[in-house]
Amino acid sequence: RPPPPPQQSQIETKDAGGSETEGSVDSAAFNAWVKVLQELEPVCNDNGKLCHEDVEDLEKLAPLIKEDSRPPFELHVDGDRPILVTAPHSVYLLRDGNDPHVAEERTADIALAMSREMSGVTLSWTASEQQRSRILWSLANRRGVDPNAFLDPRNRDPNYLLINELSSNSWFQEVQCISQAWSERFGSQVGMLHVDVHGCRNPPHSPSHLTVGLGAMTLRERKIGSAADIKAFCAALESELASALVGLKLKPDAKMVRVVIAGDGDSHNRFSGAWLEASGRLTQSQQAVSFAGFSHSVQLEMSKALRNALARRKTTLVRMCNALRAAWVQSRQQDAQGGD
């Protein structure tokens, strides 16, 4: 089993310069954020009349702020296979003083559909949290305000967590609980698959319509000297997914599938699903394989065109899910043979 997440003596942590970088938001900061939202007044259009979209957004926001159910994410159990599908970027998220991470459209719906098809479990932000996030982003943009001032300061980006906050992060705790439940049910050596669903821009801004990141597994296997296993999994994914998506006509024309592993040393491969160790950050995939006991984890970066196709065509989504499962099974079989 992998080591447990490092324990944290205090939820709130400081970076080297002494500024707050993570943790729970203190009550004063939270109340100040709520006060800013409650005092918002509708903006006007260029013609001096009230912006109806802004009025509607403020009306919708009021009950969403009042309800404020915690936690703002939910777990769907769709079967008994040890497969977890996550969609961490289906809302707009703060990133510790950096530019906010934009919401990736359709990723929550695709993750849920994939979980149902593979009889697994999905973890994503709630529908009400997604709606609230979209409204806050729109309100900030209409006012020309930095979205950092409007987005919920309590929502951490699950794909950008500091190592020492894992033990107190509710999202990670859910992932860990799922893993522990499967281990208790199926045995400590059970193979578990984690699929992290993301969205990216269409080519040529992204190198392909589907990028499969194996960076987290690569880094783990390099530490224990099993790089050959990663190569086999990589080959199986490329073969199975290419076959599953063959004939799919997406615009613009571009490479359909590519698989990315972690870079060497200090180099970072985009979409690999792994932050450099020096960053002190962990992606969902890194958390899954290094701290939550998952044997396999893939980060799926899907172009907007591919996401739209998967939302419209269930048969395409089914083929992609079957391809992922087939590659996973092949990898597990090879692991078993290698252990004999």
C-alpha cells in the first residue's frame, strides 16, 4: 500500500515567504466575501438600461449563497467495479493567487456517463455549485473585476493541491475513502483504475483531440524501477483508443489520440497529469497512485470537439470506455504475469 498523506498540524499553511497559501478560509475572510456578493447591484448596458442577464444572475445567486450546502461535490455510485472517474474542473476555481482555472465544459456530464458505462464511481462538483460558479464568473466579467474576488475562496482546485494539505482536503478524503472501501471488499492487492476527465482547446492549440496523461504512473514506476510496465500500458492505450475512435470525423483535422508520460528531470510535459516535484503540488492522478492506493491512473484531456461528440453520441463514449477498460485489463494481466 502507498504511504498515507502527510499529516498537517494546522489546516492553514504558509509558504516560504510567510503568506497564506492554503487551508480553510477564516470566518472573517469568508464573511467579507459573502458581504461583497450581497452588496452587488445590477449593472447597466451601454444604453443606460439595466442588464437583464445581470439581474437574472443576481436573482439566481441569492438562494444559492443562502443554501450553501457543504461539501459542494458529490459521489455517484454506478456499480461495483473499482473504477473512479473524477471531473475536478467542472467549476471555476481559484489557484492561490494565480489566474483562476476556467471551467471545462461538459466534463462533469462525461465523467458521470463514463462511470455509469464502466459500472464505477464518479466524483464531481454538484450541479448547484457548477451553476453558482458560472454566475460568479459572469458577474465578475460584466464588471471588469478580477474573478479572484468573486469566486468561492473555500473551493480548492483538486488538481492543484499542496502535498501537506491532503490530510485536510475533503475531496481527497473522498478519494481515499473509496479506495479503502474497495481494498476492504476486494483485498489489499486489488487493481484500481482512476480516470481524471479534463477539457482542452481544439487543435492546433492542443496537439490532439485526446491526450492521455500517464505522468503520475511514470513518476511512481521510475522510483520502483518498473518503466517497462508503463510502456506496455501506454502501447495498449494508444492501440485500443485509436481503434475505438477510428472513423470519428472531428474538426479541425488533427491527430486523434496521443499518450504522454512524465518528462525527465526538471522538464514538464503538458497534459502529462503530473506536476514537477519542486512545485510541491499534486494532480488528481498523483494523489491517486501515490497516496490513495490506485494501481492505474490516466488523465484524459479532451478537445471541445471531442467532448461535444461524446455528449451527442453514446456509442462513441461506450467505445472509448471499453477501450480504457481493455487497456487496463491488459496491463493488469501483464503485471500479474511479471509477478509470477
